[in-house]
Amino acid sequence: MSRILRHIIAGLLIPAAVAQGETFTLKNCLSEAKSSNTTLRVAAYDQTIAAEGERIGKSGYLPRVDIQGGYTVQLDPQAIDLGNGRTVATQQKDYTFASLGIYQTLYDFGRTDARAGHARTLREAALYNYAGHEQDVFLKVVTAYFGILQAQKLVQSAEDEVVQMTEHLRVARNLYEQGVVTRNDLLQAEVRLAGSQQSRMDSINRRDNAWLLLNYLIDRKPDFRADLEEGATLPYSAVTTAPLAQVPADHPEIKALEKAVEGSEFDVQESKGGYYPELFAKAGLDYVQNRQVKEQAIMAATIGVKFNLFDGQATTGRYRQAIATRSRSEQALRQVKAALGLEYRMAVNDANVSMERIKVSEKAILQGEENLRINKERYQAQVGTATDVIDAQTLLTQARTDYYRSMFDYQVAVARIKKARGEL
């Protein structure tokens, strides 16, 4: 008996020994996830990419400056025929050249404005998308955190059951040795103890897996362990006062899709601008090494207009594609609003039901403890059966399991409510 108790106590102390003196609150975990989670690190690059995309989109407002140069060798120098077999060279056989050109769009019927607007909305959408990823990660952290607390309680409940079944086996063995009960009681107690030990191992495995998940989410080493705050809760009263079907308009997922709709409208404007001409100005300096001419460097300025006559229906295709993309974004926005409303209402229902389950299971635990005490006394007084004791212990374990699961379901439901409202 003492050996079993020492084993149980050692098992309970192992997590504390590797915790390295740390106590983790839920706030600590969320803070670590915010700064270290790999999913959020990847999402952060989307903001950087979108910011550079905005820089590219605005580049159309500025002139384009190109410079080029080179060295050319001809088989024969360029010349003109004066007749009577006479020719005059107009170019050297080999020469260097260079040119500098400055090109500025003066007016393109809103295409540059649309590109810049689309890039801006992408940057803003990236910010909201990151906030949405944060909400997703935070929900996973909350689920893992309370999953560990639940698993630890289930481990404790399983340990208690092992202790109770070990004690019951001792009583059954004593009674059997006294010839008071049959060997059936002894075998039944041994089988039930083995089942309790397996349940304990399953609970320990679930606890260890929950720790692996939390460590992954907060970017800790897989073997990291710490003491978690036993009384951790998420406040719920402030949420229940909100209208049942309301999801805030500033929810990050909604705002991100609204920006997507706005960006697709800019796409439509830009693609539509492809049907119109472009006014431009160009200034250039061209130099060609040529001893045969007086002016080797020529400066010029141009104001002109460009108009595409045919591009294989590419402009029409881009315009229709932009229209379809805008429609898809609008439909996605409606779908997300409906989905968030559904998730909110379902989470509220789950939280309310879990609260009722907590109240019922609390009373069931007290009743189960009293039922087990009575049946143990009856068995020891030889007026009850071993089956009654085992059934009573099973009922108590089930009541405790129901209670811990109800607590877990309640906290996760509250987290889902907050996520659906963008408040996690």
C-alpha cells in the first residue's frame, strides 16, 4: 500500500519538478503566443509585403527614369549613296552610345489612382487579417490551457480511483482470506483496479498531449512544464448583456473582407480604364559617338497619347474578371457575417448549457461521495456486495469527470463567444 502511495505522490510531483519554479497564468500564455507563435510570425510578413505593395502602387504618380549605354561594332559603317559610285559615311564603324529618358504619365483615366487605392486596401486588410489570426491563435491557446487544467483534474480523479480500488482490493482480500466472501469478489476487485490504472494512464497521456499543444502554440520546448493557475477563468457576464445576434462591425474578419470588397472595386476601376488612352510626357537625352555629324548628343521633349487598339481581348477579360472578383468578395463578406453570428449564438447556448451542467455535476459529486461511503461501509459490514462498491466508485468518477468536462466546455464556450465578437 505504501509503495503505491509513494508512486502516486511521485507522479504528481514530477510536473512540478520540471516546472522550474514558473507559474503560468492564462494572460502569460496569451502574451507569449502573441510574441512568439509561429503562425503569427508568418502572418506578420503579409503586412510587410502589403506595405511594399502600396509603395509599388503609388509609384505610378512619380516619373520613370531610365538610363542605358553600350558599345557597338558594325561590319561596315553606315553610309549614303551620292550616285556615280560615290558614298559618304554617316556613322563610325564602332561607337559608344548612351541615353537618358524620363517618362511621366499625365492622365490615364484613373488607372494609377485605382492601383494605388487597391494597394492601400490590401495593406489595411493585412492588418485586420493579422488581428483575425491572433483571435484564432488565442482561441487555441485558451482551449489548450483549460485542456491541461481539465486533464490534470482527470488525472487526479483517476489517481483517487486507483487509491480507492486499491483499498477495496485490500478489503476484499482480507474478507476472502477470512472466508467471508468468494474469490469472485477478489477477482472483480483486481480487474477493476487494472481498469482504473489504465484510465489513469490515458488521463496522463491526454495531459501530456495538451502540454505539447500549448508549448507549440507559445513556441516553447516540447518538454516545458509549469504550474498553471487553477482558478483561471474568462469573464462571461459582460458578454451576455450583448444582443444575441449582434457581431461587432469592427470585427477583424469583417473589416478584412470589407477592405477586400473595397480593393476589388478599385480593380474594376483600373481594368475599366484599359479602354481609355493615356496622356504622357517624355524627356530624353540621347548620345551617339559619331564624328560624321555635328550634334552627337540630342535632347528632346515629347507630349503624347497612347491608345491600345487591340490586345487579344485581354482588357475585356481583366474587366470581367474584376467584376467576378468583386462579387465573390461581397458574397464572402455576407457569408462571414452569417458564420460569425451563428458561432456566437451557438457558443452562447453552449456556455449556458455548460453552466447548468456544472451545477448539476457539483451536486452529483456530493451524492456520489456519500453513496460510495455508504456502500463501502455496507460491504465491510457484509450487508453489501463488491459490485455495489465498484459501481459507487464508477459513479463518483463519472460525476467528477462530468464536472471537469463541464468546466472545460464552459471556458472554451466563453472563449468562442469572445472570438466571435472579436474580443478575445
